[in-house]
Amino acid sequence: MDYTPPFARTPVIDDLCMEIAEYVGSLGPASPLSTSPRLHRELRIRTIRSSLMIEGNQLSHDAVTAIIDGRRVLGPAREIREVENANRAYGLVEELDPYSLADLLRVHGVMMGGIIVDAGRFRDGNAGVFDGDRLIHAGTPATYVPEVMADLFGWMARTDMHPLLVSCLFHYEFEFIHPFSDGNGRTGRLWHTLLLARWRPALAWLPIETVIRERQQRYYEALARSNAAGSGEDFVALMLTVIRDALLPYAATTGRTMAEDRSERALMFLAAHPAATVADLADHLDCSRRTSERVIAALRASGALVREGSARAGRWTVVDRGGESSAGW
């Protein structure tokens, strides 16, 4: 029987997909994300540095830039090699086939060449996902790795699921299997980008690794929750918020800026949840508490949001454009 990853769509996932599709549709062929070589270069540098920072590489932005430019840098030889390899690996994105297992092995060989002895080959021993020194997930037993990876790539080749969901679900399944002795995280994130780029070429430059780095703990927690549930919903939902928020600075949704879009989402949430806390709003917006506080402060200053009652027991009231107050729209 053909393999299908355990996964069920949810209203949250469907809403995120529609939101992302709107943002992607707003990019246009002349958007900077599609056409700007300068932006592409900066985003590629940020992507490589962020992806390697997740794995413990501590080289600075300036050092990573210098290495990519071919200049000499003082630093640990392994960390310098990691940057050089990642730059070469991301340079292959346009020629890789996202449904080719041979190409996956090829890119892992480039990514980890000179760093591990089995670069470009599936592991022959046990491995797992770690958050620091803490084991989050033990990968598939090595004996079964070639078979389950072939099943995963076979599913991707035949599924009629939307490419956006396929990319996220692949990412989860890949990390669950953990097919290599090392380099699984950076390779899985590159392949996620590759799948997105085959859906919409401009997304080859989308800095999803940078957003993952900012939410690294949430990334591990979503992975652990999906592992515990035996299904990928939590991880897919997390990655969809990552993709959405990576898109926001470059998408022009009905002429709104990123800040305006976030403010609109905050007003809609507080109108529906007048007793919500700053932390609740931060969770909804998938931002820091400090950012949530700034959004609320700006909305109150503009007169769009009013606090009634005490800080602890009060309620939010959203003021509509006609100046009338309402707890809901």
C-alpha cells in the first residue's frame, strides 16, 4: 500500500494557507523578492547564517558575508567550512529536483562534505533530534531509513495536496525520520525552501530559516507535540505561521504595510476576545510580548482601542470607524 503521512487539515491550517496564498498573490513579477539581486544576496546571507546558528555556528553576519565573498576570515575551521558548504548547497536550488531522492543525497553531500565522513549517504547508526543536550526525538532505525525515505518521496511525487502543505509536511516527516548522521536540520530546511520555490520561484529567497531561528524553541515544541500525537498538524501549523511572517515584509496586501496588517489582525482578535491578555494577543499574532504591547499602545493612541476597567480585570473595546464602541464586529 502506498504511504501517506499521518495528517489532517484543520480550520487554523486552512486559514493560514488562504492568508499565505493572498500574500504570495500580491508579490507580482516586479516585486523586490522576485527581481532584486541586492535583496537576494542579503536574504541568502541571512538564511545561511540563521540556519547554521540553529546548529550552533557562532560566526557573525560580517564573517558569513566575508566567507561568501571569498575573503579570508579568522574563526573555527569547521564553522567556516559550514558556511562555505551551505553557500554551495543553496546555489544548487535552481537545478535540484525536489522529488529526486538522488538530488537530496547530492545536496547533503555538498552541505556536509569535509565535515562528516558519511556526507551524502544515509546513516548506518542511530540518531535523534536534540534541543541542546536534551533528546526530543529518536529517528527511524537506520535499517529502515532508505525504505521510509523512498516512501516519503514517492508520496510527494503522486500527492494532489497543495504544494504549500506538501513542503511543511515533508519538513516534519524528514525531521521525524532523521535520515542522516548529521546535517538533518539544515538539509531539511533547504529542501523545504526548494519545494516552496517550485511552487512560486520568488520563494527561493524567502528567509524562513531566519524566522525559525527567532522561534527556535517553538519549533522544537511543535515537533515534539506532533511526535506525541503521531500526526503532523502542530508542526505544519507552526511552519505555516513562519512562512506567513517571513512573507509579510515583502507582500503588499491591499496596500497595507506589515504593521498595518498586524494591527488589523489585533483588532479583529480583541473584538472577538475582549478579555484577552497581552500574552494571548502575542500568541495569536505569533510575536513577542513586547511587540504585542507596542501594537496595543499604538491602537490605543489612535483611538481604535479602549481599555475599560482595571489592568487585571478589565476588557478591551474596539472603536469602529464611525466612533462607536463594540466588543465584536
